[in-house]
Amino acid sequence: MAIITKEWKGTEYFPITELDHVEFYAGNAKQAVHYYRTVFGFKPYAYAGPETGRRDAVSYVLKQNKIFFVITTPLNSSHPATDWLKTHGDGVCDVAFKADSAKEAYESCLSRDAKSAYDFTEISDENGTFRKAAIKTYGDTIHSFIERKDYNGLWAPGYEKLEMGPVSFEDPGLILMDHIVGNVDDGKMDTWKEYYERVFGLTNFIVFDEGDISTKFSALKSRVMRSKNWKVLFPINEPAKGLKKSQIEEYLEFNEGPGVQHIALLTSDIIKTITALRKNGVEFLYVPDTYYDDILDRVGPIDEALAPLKELGILIDRDDEGYLLQLFTKPVEDRPTLFYEIIQRKGSRGFGQGNFQALFESIESEQERRGNL
Ligand code: FE2
């Protein structure tokens, strides 16, 4: 059985309040921006590139309510992102935290054996002083600490307002990043759990082992880490032995190492959100009709009518605190790596463990079609 530990057992080495943004490396940011605008409903926010004096890369900042995505493309072969992209393909390079003091957070982490990704940097312009620093985590992923308390500009020095022509899309109303999941190498999950305990002072909230999440073919092991205020939630997965290749193994093979597997985006009206995203062209995992046959016996009464949930393929799970509604996209790149989850929480602070069985069967049918099972 999954082990759930709700009490806080972490240590507040430095304040962890919330995530600042996620940065992606992409082979062609201009095209990725169009996708995130027209399909996921993000709005242009800020830009840095040759037009703003940056010669080696472009970064587009996109915004939707409290979600900030930065999409960066290197402009030459010697930029470090070029090697990153050669290895991993498009994906998440940085899960960035908001920091009261970037220097204090960074030095605090280094004092507990974190490795530097880039040194503490202070940049000033007419809008004030912007500070950042970063440490390494699993694979080639990093955690930046972003400090804007003395900075009044739009995003960061070197960035200008991003102006783009209108595009048409249905607004999905995504609110914030609920959780971000990392896939790590076989046998390394507890090492990374300990890393987040030691370096960030996070606490281990949920433990899933093979017996909790498994199908005939594959299984998953997971440790969910959280901050004291519950606003930073990091599940960490490793593959578990099954008869065939697990989805985590497929990820590790195609990503050529550990990395961010999925980002869960929170909504307060999942029926509206999934209707909009499907209209915009998002491809979701197929949920078999049979999933809904006995669903209300399993989860009890819910506020929503079942018919639209079934029509849209939305999954439901309940725990002792309430229930949640969720749905997972197919991978958003050609490599079967990064995907998204859309989640609405109605009291539950869980991750939809009761859905994993139905979900894995759907994921495995996709893996089989790719010849990776
Ligand atoms: Fe998730």
C-alpha cells in the first residue's frame, strides 16, 4: 500500500514559497511558441534575442495566469543548449524557484553538497537589480533561484515586452503548476528523494511501490516530495521491474537519461479546460469506456455530471480528503518524453493513484504502437 505522511518532517533551511517558472530548450522556439499559444492558450509576455542585444540565443517568456514558461533556442553550435538538445531533444532544462535571496538559497544548497549549475549572478539595468543562481538536479536538469525583490522590470534585464499578432484559440483557463515530475534511473529514486530532503529540506509525502502501481507488463515506483506550504510538489519516479519495458524506461531511453516527465497544470473547471484544449488540438491519452462503468461505485458522489466527464475522457480519484479530476496528454514531442497533466482538485492532495491502473493500460497501448513495449 502507498504510504502517506501528511505531517511536515522537513527543515526550512531557506524560504521555499513557490515556483517561478519552467524553462524549456527547444530546437525552434518560434514554432514552439506558436504551439503553446494556439494549443495551450499561453500569452506572449517577454523576449530576449538579437533584437534586444543577446547574440547567442533567443528566449520567449509565455504567461497564463500564474504559469510562466520560458522557451529558449540556441543560435549557434557552441551554446551549451545545442549539446543539451542533441542529447535530450526538446524538454525542460530548468525548474526555477522564486527566492527571497538567490545568494542565500544557492549558498545554503551548496553547503549541503549540491553542485553549482551556474554561479550567483547580479544584473542591473534601469529597472533595478535582478539576481539569480542555480544548482544541478537529476540528469541535465537544473533548479534556478530567481530573486526579483529589487527589480521592477517586466521579466529580467535584457528582456523586452513580447509583442505578437493575434491568434485564435479557446482559453483553457490554466491557473498554476500543480506539480512537476522527474524520471530518474533505475535504483536512484531514493538517492534523489534524499537529495531533496538534504539540499532543499523537503519532506517525503507519498511513497508508491511496485505493488501500488502495476499492470501485467510494467510497474512504477514513486516518491512525492513537498515543501512546507504544499506549493512545491515533486514526485520522483524510477522504473520498476515488469514483464515488458515500463513507460519510465521508455522515457529514460529516448531522453537519454533522467529528466522532467510531466508538468501538471491546475484548473478550477476541468470540463471547460479539456473542452478548450481538445478543440485547440491537444491529444490526450485514450481512456477506455469501461473505466466509467463502475466509477461512481469507486469514487462515490461527485459534483459533476458523469456524461461530460466520460465524453471528454476525464479521470476521477478519491482519497480521505476529497477527490480530484485529471487527464494526461500524449507526449508533446516526437521523442516519447515530456507530457502534461491537467488536474482539478476538490479536496484531494493526492496524485490519482487509483487511476494509474487504467492509465498505464492506455499508455502501454501507445507504447506498443511505437514498438517500445
Ligand atoms: Fe502527475
